[in-house]
Amino acid sequence: DDDAAAGLLLALREPVREVFASDSFAARPYADAPTVRALFEDFLAHPRRHDPERFWRLLNLELWLRDAVDADAAPAGPATAVDEAPTAPAPAKPDHEPNPGKELDLVSAEDGRRYRRFPVQTGLVDRDTDLQAYLRGEIEDFFRDLPADAMPQDAPWHFSVSEKIVAITQGRSYYTWEVRPSVAARVLSRLVTRTPAGIGLGDPTTMQLAIQEAGLPRIVLSAAAGAAGKVAGKRGVFYNVVGGNVRAIDGPTTYSTFPANVSAKLPPAEPDRVAAEVSAMIRAADIPAWAKASFAGTVVMDANDIGRNALGKDTAASAAVLEAAFADNPLGQGRERTPLAVVVRMD
């Protein structure tokens, strides 16, 4: 049974790791080796989240191929160039430096002010992560390591939290194999235009989440309105009809690091409440007094290369101003691992 299969995998973790880390496994076309390794590590930490038979099938196939096909090949060694894989995390960077290809400062098209966006790099979170404790550690580390001239002490700043990590810690993110798409989800997902910025509802798993979130009648009505809008040359009609929560549903993307490359997620629940709780935590955190005095609040932000949406906030700044400060998507959406930002109004 699954318990026995999982128990044996746990007992054999080291030899299984060696197989999944081998050159021969990395060279096979049937699986993405970095993702398999990441999933196996997640299985070791959280066995009940995964189907152990998946790992047994991959393991047995690899061992059979070695015996039946690679009999004359040299013994497999450790995989090389793991960090070059598309799903490998980006190298570590200081929090006061921009992401590669991005700028720290941006003059907002909304209010004409200059904003400095510090992208905060983090580790992975999961549904067992205590969001408040996790964010407190990150914000305290940020101000502890901040260079003296990086931001004016009297400049108002706000904290931006990616909606993705909020949703993950709320248990609203799922591995794709945890979602069972209906026939309706499979059909409707084919009607969605995919963009390089994200898969949106163009995957059966994300469409199924949308149906669960909004209901099938509303999704069908919105799809019909969207089709009519396309004929009339109007874009975004589907999302305008279906509502903002569905807009924030997102799915697996090959350019993202694990687990985003194998996950589908709902928008976070009660983002305004989350923003208020984060702000209260920051005001109680171990950060300099001047930082507390100039702190202006928190926003839960959904941003990518084609759009921004402030899902929840407790700051006096308008959603339009908050979104405009992220016009160039400074946190990225691939391997950067920067779901947080300290955003400073510089003038």
C-alpha cells in the first residue's frame, strides 16, 4: 500500500537520491530531473503530500534502462550543471540590490514620484509555514543588513508581499496532480489565450480551480462575454465579468523554480486582513525606530510582466499608485525567489 511504499522510500532515501542525481537520469527525456529531485526532497519532508508510486515508477524505469539499455555505459556519476536547469533557483543576492535585468528605481506613471523597490530574496514556503513569523524574520534581516545610504530615514515606505506566498501558506496552492480537472475545465481551458507572462486559466488545473472558486455558470457566462469581446476587439472582458479573484489564479510555468513549476493556486483569502496583520507585525518587529516611524503599511500584490493587481492593502496609498510602482515587475516571476519588497517613496 502507499504507506509501505512511502516507508521504503524513506528508508532508502540516500540511494534513491543518488539515482535521481545521476547524469543518466538527467539525460533521459521522460522527466525533468531538477523537478524530480525537488519533489523527492519535498516528499522526504512531507511524505503524505505525495504519491510514492510516482517515485517508484521513475526509479524502476531508470534502473531498468541502465540494465537493459545502458549496459555498456560507464557507471552514472553525480549530475552536473544542476544550477543551469530552468527550474533551479537563482543565485543568492543582497536584498538591497535589484534582480538581474531590473532597476531599483522607477518614476511612477501614476503620480510622477520616484520609488525604490528592494527585492527581498527568501527561501521556499509551504502550507505549514507560519507567515507572520516568516515575514518578521525577513523584515528584521532586511533592516539589519541595509546599507546606511540605501534609503532616507524619513522616506515613507511600504511592504509588498506577493499574493503567491500568502496563498501557499493558507493552503490554497496545489500540486497539479492534486487537482482533478472536470470535462468542463478541460474544454474551457482550450479557449484561453496563453501569454509568456503566465498560464492563467489556460491549463485544465487552473480552470478547475476557477470553477471551484466562482462556479461553472459564472465561468461559462464570462467565457461567452470574453468571446464576444474578442470579436469586438476588446481584451480582458472575461476577467472583468468573472471578477478579480479569478484573475489571480495561476498555474505551472516552466520558467519558474520549484514548486511554482508544478503548482496551481487560488488567490489568497482575505488579503486586506492579511495586509493589516503584517503591518501590525512590522510595527512590533525588531527594526529601527526610524523605520517604524516612516512605515506606511502593507500591500498584497499580484504582479507579472503584463499586469499588476493590489489584492489587499492597509496603506493610504491608492491601488493605482501601488500598482504603478510595480510597472516593470521588479520582483520577476521566474527563478528570482524574491516574493517580498520594501518599496520606498524617494521624493
